[in-house]
Amino acid sequence: MSKPIRKKCRTCGKMATNPYVYHIVPSRNPWNIPNYVKNAPRTDRVDLKGDLKVTVYNYCNQECEGNDYRQ
């Protein structure tokens, strides 16, 4: 058995085993989306660079997310 994944809450600092995850995904120009290739190597959303970078926030629950003031 593997250990449960624990993430720290951005607002209160508690450790959550089943965190509420909030993603901010930037918009893309619809004319510059690359074609889908079935066997092409994939990159995780968090590992993207530049203007495609995705921001991920972990919270205990939706109440903690509501109390956070993102910049």
C-alpha cells in the first residue's frame, strides 16, 4: 500500500489528504492549438512554461478557498 497523498492548505496551513484543488488555466489563441497526435509525449499542466503555465492552489475544502484572496 502506498501512503496517502497530503497537500498543505494555502489558506490555513493544515494538511489535507483529500484537498480541494483550484486550477487557473490561461486562455489560448484558438488558431495556434497544436494538432492532436495519439502517441506524442505529454507534459503535465503544471510543467508548462511561459504564458501557458497553469497555477494550482490546494485547499482543505471550499470554505478555505472562499476565504483566500488570490492576487
